[in-house]
Amino acid sequence: MPGLPFDDNMSSGGLVAKASRGDNAAPLSITEISTRLKRAVEDQFGHVKLRGELSGVKRAASGHLYCALKDEKAVIDGVMWKGNAQRLSFLPEDGIEVIASGKLTTYPGRSKYQIVIDSMEIAGEGALLALLEKTRKRLEAEGLFAPERKRALPFIPRRIGVVTSPTGAVIRDILHRLADRFPSHVMVWPVMVQGQGSAEQVAHAVRGFGQLPDDVRPDLLIVARGGGSIEDLWSFNEEVVVRAIADSSIPIISAVGHETDTTLADFAADRRAPTPTAAAEIAVPVLRDLAATLDEYAFRQRKCALRPVDLGRERLEARANRLPKPEALLQQSTQKLDDLGERLRRGLADCASTARERLQADRARLSVHMLQRPVQEGRLRLDAQGNRLGAGLRQAVQLGERRLDQAGAGLRPALIRARIDRARGMLDSFSRVLPQLDPDKPLERGYARVIASDNRTMTSQKAASAEARLTLKFHDGELEVVTGSPPLRKPGRTPPASPAEQGDLF
């Protein structure tokens, strides 16, 4: 203490602190030494860059970021104030190797030194890829990349939403490709596609499209960005973007970077396109191809409709080809007709010749006396039959009279005579009628009987006109008459004709 005498024999084990001889330095308070240390550290290490692995990362309610940087042998605490922490382009996590820039300082409250971080970046592409793989596995474990979450894209979307930068070449390529393939209504939500805050804008755009009314909400979303390094595309690896895409109610095509670039947004989207132009090709079909397909379907429909007709025509033609020709069907009948016609001609000629010969042979035997003989014989037979009939009747009357005389002696004579008189009257009547039945009896009164060639008596003009020759019989003789009409031939009979009067049948 000041003013106390120095004692060379004073030891550290005394109860009261005594100043030693020649020591003029006053003891410092903890605050003073902490302040001096803080000033010395900050003056000596005003700006440093440290490379290490993050550990114990946590965000306070105030927004400040607290962590520790470590390597194999040492650890240093770090703090990043809210303003700088909000500008980080990635989400700090334990195990990420980073390069932190800032200044060293001390924290007197705990007698620790630490680094106040102004900026923090991932230490190299390898570390960035390691962070990417770590994030991918974590989100995959949550099921955000599961295949069953993928939805089918609409075949022809009415409206297409595009989340991209409005000034880049990506939107122009998409619009140009859509116009070439299938002109569609395109809605663009302008966002930043890289840098601080780009991930939040992309996630907000995806959610904003999903919250639009149904009458204006697009049927398909395209999240697109041109090619670049992994740092340029890092916004589409952020968890906020991945979750927004996975939770979207609208099917999404991810078209970030070129074909070799892969982001976590590609895993969460319903479809990945290698380029923004390819995304436009996936989104809509080719209008010309659709028209050609419709034409083909219409052609196939007409073909299917006409197929039964064609098959029926083919079957009909096949069956028609198997049918014989009409000429072939008629050839046999025609030949048979010709044969029968020839046989008929020969038969008629033979019949005519036979009839002519028979007529010529019978002509000599035909004469008026030969024709009159059957008539005279018939008349004699008729007279004999009449005589026999009259004799029979008279004999029957006489027999009846005798029987009456024998059997009816007791009968009255007047009755018997009356019956006899009636029988005699009937006999006289028959006797008078009998001569009238003779066909030649009227000939004596100037009549003539017309006789056909077969000895039939003609009773009508029609029957007589059908005969070629007629015989007129008078009471004193017969006269043959030629009528000039062709005779009506009956089967099996040939009318007589002279050879001179028989003409050629053909």
C-alpha cells in the first residue's frame, strides 16, 4: 500500500501486502488489465482472416450469431452482429469450413478473446459441396425429394408462371421457345437469381403464385436461371427455396443452370430441365405435332369406320370371284338347248316324213265308197237294233197282257184295258220318235250332215272351222269340202293329206 515502508524480508506469505524495495508500479484492477488487453489485441490484430470449422452455431433472439471456429488443436469464439448476419449468403451450420473476416477482441466478462466477424464465406468449393451434400441428406431424410411427391405436369397449361430475372436472356429464351412451339399466356414474377436476398425472393415468388385466385393462378411454374458457378447458383440450394418448391400446390419445372449443374431445387421440383429452353419445351407440346396427331387420329377414325365396309367389299369380291361366270352357268344349258333344238328339228322332220309316207300309203285305200261303207253298216245296225227294240217292246206288251189275263181274272177289264192302252200309247210314241233319232232322216228334207275326217258330226261352226277337210253328206250322196284352215292336230293322230297338199313343215 502507498506510504508503507519497504521490507526486504517481506515474503509472499505475509498477511498485509507491502511494497518491495524499488517497485514503483501500482497494482492494476481487473478492469484496467482487461481494457489494456483488449486495446492491445485490437491494435495488434485489427483485421484478420481465420479459416476453421464452425461449431456451436446459434442465433440469439436479438438476431446476433454466435459460434466457434476450430481446427485440430485450437478453438476461438466468434460473434457476428445482426446486420452482418442477415447478409450471409448461406445458412451457417456446424461442421462447415469457413473463412471468417473481422477483428480480434476480448470479452472482459469472461476473460476470453474472440473474433468479431464482419463477413463469412465457405472455405473453397469442396467445403461448399460438403455443405450441399449435408443439406441434401437432411432434406431427403425429411421426404422432400421422395418420388411419390412428384406430380404430373399438365399436358396443355392455360397459364405458365415463370420465376426468374426479368432482364436476363433466360426469360427471352423461354418466351421465344413457347411462341415457336405452343403460344401460351405467360406470367413473370421478377426476382433476383443470385446474391444476398435472392433465395428469399425466389421462395416468396413460388408461394405468391400458389396464393393467387384460381381464375388467374397459373397451371405450371418454371423456376429458371442461366448457367454459372456453384456460388452463383447457391440461392437455389437454400433450404427456404427448396421447402417453398416442395410445398407448392402448382407443379414446378426446375431449370437452374446448364445440363451439368445440379441444385437442391432440381430434387424438390416435379420435373428437372437441363436448360431454361428445355423447360419451355417440356412445358408445352408442339402445336404442329398436335395438329398432325389430330389429323392422324381423324384419319384412323375414318379408316376404322370404313374398315368394315372394306372388309365386306373384300369378302364380297372374294365370294364373287369364287362364283362361276354367268356364261359358264349358261353354257351347259345353251348346249343342251341347242341339242334339244336339233333333236326337235330332226324329230319333226322324221315325223313329217313318217306321216307323209303313211298318208301316201293310206291314200290309195281311201275312197268315197270306203267311207260310206261304215255309215251304211251303222245304219243297218241301227235299223236292226230298232227292230229288235220294237219287237221286244211288243213282246213285253203281249207278255204283260197274258200275265194280266192270267193273274187278273178278278180285275176289272176297264182298268186293265186302260193300262194296256197307256203302254200301247208309249210304244207308239217310241215308234214315232225312233225314226227321228236317225241322223240321216233329216237329209230327206234337204238338210246335210257335216262330217269330220274322223267321222265326227260337226255341231258348231267353231269346231268345223278347225278342220282342214269336211264331208257334206246329203240324202243321195257325199261331197268333200276343203275349208282352208290348218287342222288342229291331236297327239297320236295325223290327219290325212295328200302329198301334193302337204307343205314343208320348216
